[in-house]
Amino acid sequence: MGDLLLVRHGETEWSRSGRHTGRTDVPLTEHGREEARRLVPLIGSYRIGAAFVSPLRRARETAELIGVRDARVDADLCEWDYGGYEGVTTAEIQRTRPGWFLFTDGVAPGPPERPGESPRQVEERADRMLAKVDDALARTEGAVVLVAHGHFLRVLTARRLGLAAEHGALFQLATGTLCRLGTEHGRPVVAGWNLLPG
């Protein structure tokens, strides 16, 4: 069975300033585009059997820039719906909710088009995505690539390792990096994290 490769999109203005960027469709900065381009040789070193990408522009542009042009767009790869915390930094949230922590506390409700998701809801989405990944891995000899978002990919990693969503907090994930989830003795492992070429 091939590896699961995770690519977090390149930098955006909001990721640079620490604002929670769920469903707001912000573009990459020029630095974010450079982050994506520098992954080309690393992605090119793998045989890619299948690829999936979030429908949000920052992920789709990252996929294009890294050379993954035929990725299937899948809404299950969207970032955590931050609800009432969309566009707000952790420091701002903690002024009114001291000790608030996304992975255990979830988010405040938002408007109807952005109601917010609980950690459990994000976990369920990650499990659905992993079922699609496993199906793709069973049909190909190569790796499966997911191009998506930081908090969602952290939850997906926890789930791949048999952990609850809250354990996604253990996997800090930088913009414009690649992570590799593989197996050892038939069990899922982190084989590489926040990888860059060279």
C-alpha cells in the first residue's frame, strides 16, 4: 500500500496574521506561491496514484503550483468551519474565553452559511475522507495526495493514527509543507512531517 501525502496550502494574508480561515476563500500571498513552488521536486519524487484537493482557492492554487493538476475536488477536505470565530485570532478569542482551545472547545456558532463545526463533526469528515483515501490506495500502486488546510489535516492525521480529533493538536503543520503518513508492520505511522526539499 502506498503512502498518504498531505500538503498544506501556502501562506495567505490570514494565515500569516493568525486569523482563523475556514470557509473564507482568501488567495495565496506571493510568499505562499513560492512555498508551493518549492515543493515541486519533493512531490515529483513520489509516484502519485491519486490526488484530492479542497474546493477552496488557496488549496486549488497550491495543487496547481506543485504540479498536481488532475486532483479531484472534494468538499470533505475543506478547513474546519470556525463559525463565529472566522477571521478572529486565538488571542482575540481568549480575551473573552480564557484558556479556549480549538481542538477541545470547538467554536462559537456563526451565521447560517457558516454555522461552525464541533471537533466531533470535523472528526467525522476526516473519517469519510480517509475511507476515500483507502479506496484510492487499494486501486493504485502509488501514493495518494491530499492538498488542504492546517487544522483539518491535523485532525485527519490523528484519525489515521487511531486517535481522537483533539490529538490533532499534537501535529503542528506549517504552510507550504508536505507530510508523509505511511505504515510500519501494517500499522499507520508518521513517516515525515513538515518536509521541504533538500
